Amino acid sequence: MAPTKEDRSGAPHETVLPEPAPDSSKTLSLQPSGGVKVGEDDIVVLHEVKKSFGEQEVLKGISIVAHRKETTVIIGGSGAGKTTLLRLIVALDRPTSGQILVEGEDISRLGERDLNRVRKKFGMVYQYAALLDSITVLENVAFPLVEHTKLSKKEIRERVMDKLEILGLDPKVVSSKFPSELSGGMRKRVGLARALMLEPPILVYDEPTSGLDPLTSRMVDDLIEEMRERFGVTSLVISHDIASCFRIAHQAVLLINGRVEACGTPDALLSSDSQIARDFVRQSGVDVASLTRVSR
Ligand SMILES: Nc1ncnc2c1ncn2[C@@H]1O[C@H](COP(=O)(O)OP(=O)(O)O)[C@@H](O)[C@H]1O
Ligand SMILES: [Mg+2]
């Protein structure tokens, strides 16, 4: 049971809290955590999260609930605060105030050692797969295991080969290649293999379709859905791509100027009370009625 705020008053952020029980995910059901009610399937919960940089308040009280094994897409224009929000969720930064619960645990005041443990729950998938070009596919995908585990070289190699195969790549052919020798689609799969290496419950995609042509964007949307179905992961997608949002989101969260302007199914954005939300969809120029949803 995490200590309450009162217990910890005056304690510096660096204080290392005791490690919770290994299967803490099973104990989270409906227990109030610092006043926030969390259901069993509420895998990521943000409550009144604020973030300032100096004088500038970038996030102005964000409350979001992401459900387990669903896809939540956070959309918004440039400068809305999407990247800032993402960094708070994956425990790379702390909020100025408010609470962030990951599998029921409030991570907003954790010390560095605990934050490291929390970070392993998130597999990060970057826009251009973000593979290192100077090392082989094997070394790229092995990276999280080298970084976070004490497995032997042989074990790491075996796990990497397995993962490549699971993702539909021929490990014998692909593992010794350099990223530049692969097609865009294969690079995406290698990036996913790396993100899945520590078997995280949550995959986080930062602008996965940004800068891609419509056909490749659709392929990436299919891939996001495939990962969710095959590995039972929860997907958090940061995007400004309305078409992608309508294809993959169970829940769309529209972030405008550091606030949640609207939240619900993508279709609900169209009929939202918020004129800003309706305009955001309309002004994207995307004919959302013509989009085919990725199967779910
Ligand atoms: N580390 C930082 N220091 C100061 N300002 C920042 C920092 N990170 C983001 N900002 C500011 O926060 C605002 C939102 O940025 P960001 O979260 O990157 O938006 P988005 O990803 O939606 O484009 C911008 O005005 C940006 O300048
Ligand atoms: Mg950004």
C-alpha cells in the first residue's frame, strides 16, 4: 500500500520507496489511491495533472482514463502539450501537481529507482522506428535486455531471434543486417520487436504516422491494431492524424492548449458540445465517414 501524501510530507522526491509486491496489479481493484478511484481495467489514470516549465503552464489539469487492452489516441495540434503529457505518463518527467496512476500505482512522486521500474511497463515506438544505423538489427533489438536485465549473451540472442520471428521477420536473414538495408515496413517491425522485448503491458507510439504517405499510414495503423490483438497490449498513441485516430481509437482525447477539450469515441468528437472539437475534426480536411476502421 503506497503511503499517503500526509505520510510523506516534507520527504524529498529522491526518497526511495519500498518495492511493492511483485503482483501488485492484482491488488489494485477499486482501492482508492490518494483519493482517486481506480478500476481493474483502468491501466493508466491521470487526475488533474498540471505541468509548468518556469512561468509557462503547459498542462492545465488533465484527467484521462486509459482502459486495459484498448487504444487511446491523444490528438491535438502542435504545441498542445502532447509530448509533455507523454513524458509524464512514461515516467520520464514528473508532474507539477496531480496524480498519475499506472496499474494502480501513483507514480507522480516516486523516486528514481521506482521510476525505472515503472518505465519498463512501457514499450516506446518512435516515428521512424528510431533504430541505430551503426549497429545490427540484433544489437538494436537486444538493447532493452542489455540495459535492463542480466541475461547472458546467448539468452539475449535467443530471445531476440524469437521476437523477430513472432513479428513476421526471418531472424536468420534480418538479424545480421543493418537498419538501412531494410524496407520501411520491416524497420517498423524491428522497432516493435525492440519495444516488446521486455513484454510491457503498454505500448506507446509517438506520432507513428506523422510524415508518412496515406498507404504507409494505413499499414502502421494495421500494425498498431495487430500488436494489440496478438500481444494483448494497451496502446497509447500520440498523434495529430485525424484519419489514424478514427481508424484505431477506442477513445480519442483531444488536447487543446494544455486542456482536454473533448474525450470519447472518435465519432463523439463530431457531435461534441465543443465547437472547437467539431472544428478540429472538420478542419483536418479528412472525410472521416469514408474511413475504414481497423478490425477490433
Ligand atoms: N522541457 C521544456 N522546457 C520548457 N518548455 C517546454 C519544455 N517541453 C515543452 N515545453 C513547451 O511546452 C509547450 C508544449 O510542447 P509539447 O508538449 O512539445 O507540445 P506538442 O507535442 O503537442 O507539440 C510548448 O510551448 C513548448 O515550448
Ligand atoms: Mg510533440
